[in-house]
Amino acid sequence: MTEPVKKPKLTKKQKRRIKAAILHVVLIIASFGFVFPFLWMLFTALKTPAELLQGFQQFFPSDPQWGNFVKAVTSIPFFMYLKNSLIIVVLVVTGTLFSATTAAYAFAKLRWKGRDKWFLVMLATMMIPIQVILIPTYIMYSYLGWLSTRLPLIVPAFFGGGAAFYIFLLRQFFKGIPKELTESAIIDGANHLQIFFKIMLPLSKPALLTVALFTFMATWNDYFGPLIFLSNPDHWTLAIGLRSFQTQFGGRYDLMMAASILIMLPTLLLFFFAQKSFIEGITFTGIKG
């Protein structure tokens, strides 16, 4: 009677390779679910009006209409909206980086009475919905004469407005920087301003880039703020302009998708080229402190 042939046991290295292969297959399949909406937008933007009526029966455009992107840009003052969005985004990112870094350094490295209590108060502001303070804020800007200008969207960024989360992230990063660096700088005669600019900021590039990317995406896609404070059409951003475009060309889904792709393209490109630093910043701010 012959003995049954024993199957060779898999080594740990082989098991790891099999698990990794299965994981990659699952992730690749899942990635199609995330990419599909963008592909649907792109193919819709390239279709003719007749092909739009066929729905899923005509998934791929038979004759790509690249001119739809030109029509989407020329149908509205696209470049004026783009200029307005860039002005607001650049100033808000600059103001947020200034206010968040200085506040985070004060909470992380400076010793002053009530520091931890005020830090908790600052974190508590993250739980206040924007709708609660909208009316008082609107009245305040009305008294200042800032309505119908960009100032309500820009000035608060220089004073930590809406930056509580970013202050928290940067504080966590600053607290992870060894005390020996700052103490040795103080012994050498450096003041806190020199320590901040020459030691803390150069070491905080991944965290600063993360804050800048978060702020860019939030400001670029902001619809509520410009809708409330920018009543002058000459100051409208792309988010408001897209809504106006939808009102005028509600039935032209090809043009709407083309305009939507053009508006979301900067955030996609920025994240694609800066994703390594973005992930590093998230990791460092999460494990430090």
C-alpha cells in the first residue's frame, strides 16, 4: 500500500508573497471603483449631445469632442473666475501658514501661563459649526464695510481663522522636535524669533506642505464663503462660476462635465506631484508629540 504524497509546505516567504499578491489584486480592483467616476466625467465631456441621450449604451465617445472644453471656457468669464480664485487661494494659504505656525510654536515651545487651557479652548472651536457664527460674522463685516469684497475670505486666515486643525497638526510636529536643538540655540544666544525661522521652519517642511495642501484644497473648492460674501460677479470664484454655468447650461452635461474637470484639475495635479511629501507630513504629525 503506497503512502499518500505529502504536499510541500509553503515557506514564510512564499506565504508573504501570496498575501501581497492577493492584496494587490484587491486594491487594483478597488481602485477602479474610485477611478470610474472621473472616467465617466471625462467621457461625458467628450460626447456629442446625441450620445448623451444613450446613457450607458454609449460609454465611450465615438468621436471625442475636445472642443467642449473650449466651449466651457468661453461660455463664461472662466479666466476672470480663475484669477479671483488664485488671488484668494494664494493669500489664504500664506495667511494660514503664518498664523498656524506662529500659534503652534507658541503652544509647543513657549512656556506661558494658561497655555494648555487656551490650547483646549482653541481645539473646542473646531466643534462650532460655521452656521452658528455666520450671522454675527456677517453683521461684523457689514459694519466694517467689507461685504462684496474679498477681505472676509482673506483677512481671517492671517489671524488663525479656521486654522485650529492646522495649529493642532503643527503643534504635534513642533513638540516632536528635540528640546536639545532649541536649548543649545538659546545657549548660543539665539532668541525665539531666530529659533523659529532658522530651526523650526526648515525642519517642518513636510508638515508645512501638508497644511498648505489642505488649505489649498479647502479654499479652492469653497462654495459657501464666496456665495455669502461675494455679491459682485467680478469677484466670483470658479466654484460660484460653475454654479452660474450650471444655471445657464443645465441640459448640456457635456459642457458641465468639461467645466468641472477643468476646475478640479489643479487639485488633482497638485496632489499627484506632492503626494509623497503630503503623506510624510500626515505621518509625522500623527506620530510626533
